[in-house]
Amino acid sequence: MPSLSALREQFVAVQQHFHEVIVPLWQGPGWNAELALPYEALDASHQPLPPQRYRAMACARQLYLFTSLIDQPAFPAARERAAALFHSLQRHFHDAEHGGWFYSIDPHGAPLDTSKDLYTHAFVIFACAHYWARVREAQVEAVLDEALALLHSRFADGQGLYEASLARDWSALGSGTLQNPLMHLAEALLAVLAAREDAAVQRTLLALADAMQARFIEPEHGLMLEKPRGTADNWFEPGHQFEWFFLLQSSPVLRDSPLHASLARAFGYAEQVGVTADGAVLSMLAADGSVRDGSQRIWAQAEYIRALTLRPHGAAHVPRQLQVLQQRFLRGSGWYESFDAAGTPSRLDMPSTTPYHLATCYSALAEHFA
């Protein structure tokens, strides 16, 4: 195992790459100044891909990114950029007629997909909680409170969880409930509790954890399934096991919950069947461990590292996984988003949503090395 000083140097190198290569992409070529929005993705030469849409979720993730950089000397414009992103979230995506936020707008700023999805609203809560914690502006807290109120008034499925997607007027689409938006909702609620005391949000979070345990956990290994237990052709994603573990382990509210016990148990199985011999995190597996999708994505690699910082005895594996991230996924001009099962880069574009995963991973590493 490398010395602590060598490990710190390794972390400093990836963090420097983030600050000097990745963040500037979204300060310059990735920024559409006319709409005050990030482009959805850049190509390998840092040119925006021809825009087909702009998503509220991408705007919110970038709001979190620049909020995390406020008051850092290397990013003097971070506060201004965060403010612009917050106002763009309201200007472009907020539905003045029905409330809530549209999924996307077209390249000219007109509503495109006007559905109201939980994934988007979870990121509105997440980003606004972080932003409000930094700026303490009444307008930001009002937006945060509006988004929280919609959980119960619009998204609740009547069985303890929340619909994944609804129509613009909040009518049902029959989407049912899905794991991924619910995980990001848990992340968002934790961000609210980190920003302020809120008994109602804490109750919502605890009820969410109980409902996830009851409806999504596969009993043999404690795996978090992608669809409710009993759904035909279900699967699990190792990256989501690691992401859930970090959220639960990091929270005094959730750390002793049955859901935490399940994910602590699932962690070892996800490592065993879902991480290759050379340290890459696979995308999708069946509960029996058979591989459904052997591709590897940078977000899952980042979530594995983040989880290892809180995993008992996981610190010993951080150096190797940080090396995998650095040598496999990061490149001098940016990053590789994904590789196929044969190890060939399968996406050469760089989405505006990925820096959120790297920022949360590096934040966990910074605390680990503090």
C-alpha cells in the first residue's frame, strides 16, 4: 500500500486535473452565454455537440458544481456562475402555469419535454439546498421549499414512495416507481438536512428509507434493485450499490437503519461480482451475478471510490481505485465517459452532468485525507 504522502500526491494530481482541465471546460466552451446554460456535452476537441435539448437536471448539476467552488481563490467567478445557473433554472424550466420544472427545453429555449420527472425535481432540491447553504437568499429557499412540497402533493404514489414521471399537468403516466430517482431524492433530502434543521424532511427521509427496504431490496444479498422487487427481468447496478452505501453511511439519521444494513451487506457481493480483476466497475448484473452489461462508466468508478472512503477497511483499496480512475478514465484534455466490455472507449463526448460525480467523489476524498 502506498504511503499516506504518496496517496495524498495522487489525490492532489486528480484534483488539479479537475480544477485546471475539467472545470474550465464549463467556464468557457461548454457555456452557452446566450441562454446562460451549459451545453449538454462537448466533443473530444472541446467543441459543443450540436444542441438537441437542454435539461433542467443538467442545469441543476452544474449549479451544484459551481456552488461547491464558491469562495475558492482559483474560481473567483464561481459565485456569479452559480447565480446565473439558479436564475436559468427558473427562467427556462419552471412551469409558471402548473408548477414544478420541465424536463427539457429545445435549442432555442422553448419547452420541449414538458413532463415532470422525479429525477429532475430531486436535483432541483439537491442543488438549491447546497446553493442556499452558501448564499442564504430568501428566493433560493423559496424555490427549495416549493420543490419539497411537490413530493407529497404531486409525486407520492400512495404506497410510501414516489412516481418516477408525471405529465405536465401532474396527471399520471403509469411510470411507476424506479430506484435511481429515489436514490437522488435521498441524496437531496440529506443535502437539505445538512443545510438546516427540518423535522418534516427528516421524517420524509426515514419513510423513504423504510419504503426502499420494503420494496426494492433483494433479500439474499441485500442488493438494491433497479425496479421494485418482483418486477420481471430486474437487475442491479454495482455503481448504485456503492452510491447508496455512501449516502447511508454518511448520515447519522440513516446509518442504523435496516436499509443501511442491507447495503452494507450488498457492498461485498457487488465488489465480488461487479468489479473486474483490473478494478473496473461493471454496469449491470442480474442478482445471481451474471453480467447483463459489461461496459464501464466513469460515474460508477467515482462512486466506488467515494464509498470506499467510508467503508470499514475500504481505505486500503482507495489507492488502486484512484489509479484506475486516473489512468483509465482521465485524460489530459478531459475524460473518457465510458468503455465497452472489450475496454474500448465507447463515448468520446464529455457530458455536462459528469463533473457533479467527480466533484462529490473528490469532496469525499478531501474529507478522507483531512
